[in-house]
Amino acid sequence: MNVTHAREQAISFAVWERPQMRQALAARDIATVYLLLQRVGISQRRIAALTGQSQSEISEILNGRQVMAYDVLVRIADGLGVPRGYMGLAYDETTQGGADPALACHEDDLDEDEQVRRLLAHAAQVTIGAVAVVADDWRRPLARADTPVPAKIGDAEVEQVETVTESLRTLDYRYGGGVCRDAVLAQLSWSQHLLRATCSERVGRRLHRALADQHNLAGWTSFDVGLHGPARRHLSRALEQAKYAGDPSLAANILYRLGRVHLHLGRVEDALRFFQLGQICAQDASCELTVAMLCANEAWAYALLGDEKLAMKSISRASDEFDRAHREAVPGWVRFFTEVDLQAASGMTHAGLAELDRRHLPLAAELLAGSVRRREADMARSKVFELIGLATVRLLLGEVDDGVADGHEAVTLVTQIRSVRTIDRLAPLEAAAAGRPNSADARELRRRIAELRAV
């Protein structure tokens, strides 16, 4: 009965992605984990139901009792829905060896004939039902064996790295960084081993470029799940390798992403500096589309700083550069920036300026409504951001019914995307809904947002 109750009250993934929580999980500091859960409204009773512990046990842990037993840590992780790796609970060789004698990791030491004989015997037993199958054992990873790295590499191997990065980037755009970040890091770990291989100087530079883009994506997905420190570190490494590889276009894109990290954190002047540094690289690369992207974000930053003149100048330049861009031959890391993104950036710029002059609100609503209509499913996260902006603007304009409808759609989409960033961006919408206290629909929207942001 407790299991059913626990599953009905699963804790949002966003809780585990917060930096303070990740630190507590990594240290297996269960007292802090429980304390942080209580801070977001999860009671001791609910924790007890999820973990199968008594409330007195929960109280003892909160009062300083350490949890050391491996099986208890596993039960807590599985009950709460914490990815085991966050607590360092990947099975070691001893644990793996006890999982299934027929497939234990030490069998790699046996000759091939003996391995095949044991495998056939195990297959026969499973097929006729002669062995009990324990579903819980499937959670245990098989013995790890690192993929061999070629001694010598050429363009084909580097192209594979590039292709994997593009595929993972597509997942990030559509489902959020929480879906693919671990896969990006795993791929990056293997890709870096290619640096040990011998290759020509030209292939080596291409490899550094490919690695720079994987770090670029690792940083971006880290940012998307709220891990700002790792995001900065990956993006910094990406910038170094892009410069070493002599690719100013990629360097410009990395600087754009560094700017977006700091814009999200409210460090607008720092974000502006990153965008301006990016423009230098983009101009060196003669990539008009990258210049347009950076100018559009520069405009947004100026708007948040209340500088209407410079914001309008930057958005105008972004439009001019976009019109001159050769969009067919641009690299993957900037290909996402389409006419829809320019329209959305313009809308966010006018929304930012509306804090000082409400006359910008109607144009902001028009631009954001246009970008939302044109968004395809493969850019779901971008659509969420634009819906949040549109709903906020419409509520500020007094268009309560439309604003609430857009807001509900945004909140629903947020729950379908693994992105802490989308949850953070709901704060202005929650404030706009609070500004309509006489509307029951606006109060319900505010309740849904508050519930989502609490976890």
C-alpha cells in the first residue's frame, strides 16, 4: 500500500537537479537531503511513505543520525526517485559479482569456450523457467568495459563524434537538458580518449573542434538543469579548444551561451560583455547569422538594463545581419537561429523595455504570438519560453483570458520537458498572475505555477 501511495506522489525531477541538492546527494548527506525536501513542502510523513522508513527514523536522521548501510541508501534513492548515480550508488565489482553467478563480471577471465558453455546453460535455464528471475537485479549495471579507442584516427572517427553531438543537441532542443546531459558527458568522456590516438595535424585540429562542441553542449545541458558551476567549466574548456582549433564561429557560439547563462542568473552586464566578445569572434568568422544571434541577445540585455536606444539599435542590426546571412551553409551550433528566433528575441526585447514604458507591450505580444504559432515540436523548449513571455505580457495588458490560457499551456509543457531553466522562467508569469487577484482563473494559474516551482 505504501508503494502505491509513493508512486502517486513522485517527486519532480527538478528537485534533484538543484545544485545544493546535488551536493548533498553526492556526499550521501541524507539529513540535508531530507531538510531540503522539507523546505520545498515535502513532509516527513511523505518522505517516510516514499522510503519505507518510520517517521521516527526520519526524525533521527534529521537530528544527525548518519545513514551508512548500502542497502538503506539504495532504498532511499529508489523510493525518492533519485538517480542512483547522483549518490554514487553504481554497483562495484563485488556487488555486481553477487547479482547473477551465471553472468558475473569475473567470467571475462575465463576462456571463450567456457564463457559460451556457461551462457548456453544459463540461456537454457531461463528459457525453460528453471531459474527464478528477479526483476530488481536488472537495476544492477553489467560489468563495465570501456570501449577501445583506435590507435590511429582520421576524418571518419571525428565525423562520428560530430554526428553524435548533433543528435544529442536535437534531443536537448526538444526535451530539455535533463534528458540527454548524462549521455553527453558519457560521450565526451570517450571522445576525449581519442586525443591519445595518433593522427595528422589537420585531423587533430578537427578533433579539438569536435571536442569543443561537445563541451559546448555539455555546458548548455548543465545550465538547463541548473548546474551553473559545471556549465561554466565546460563552456570555458569549449572556448579554449575552439580557439586552439582556430574556429571563431564556434568560439562566438560558446560566448553566446556564456552570455545566456549569466542573463538567466540576472547578471545582465556580465551577459552583455559575453555577447559583445562573441560579436568579435563572429565577425572574424564572417558569419552573419552568428552576428545576428548575438546582436538579438545584446538587444534583450540592453532592454533589461533599460536602455531603449541601444536595444533598438541592436535589434535593428540583428535584423540586417540576418537578412544578409547565408543560412544554408552555417554550422550546426548556430543553425537553430531562424527567423522565428529573431522574432522571439525581438518580442522579449520589447517585453523587457515595457518595464519602463508600457507602450512596448502590444508589440511584444504581437511578436511573441507570432513566434509561438510558428514553433515546431522539435523546438519545444523554445516554445515554452515564448509562451511564458506571451502569457506574462497579455496579463500585463489586461487580456486575462488569453494570458491565462497561454500560461496553462506553458505550465503543461514545462512538466513534459526536463529543464529546470523553464521552471525558473515561470517567476515573472507567477507575479503577473498575482496581479489579477479578482480572476479565479488567474489564481488557479498562479497555484499551478507555485506548486511546480516548489518542487
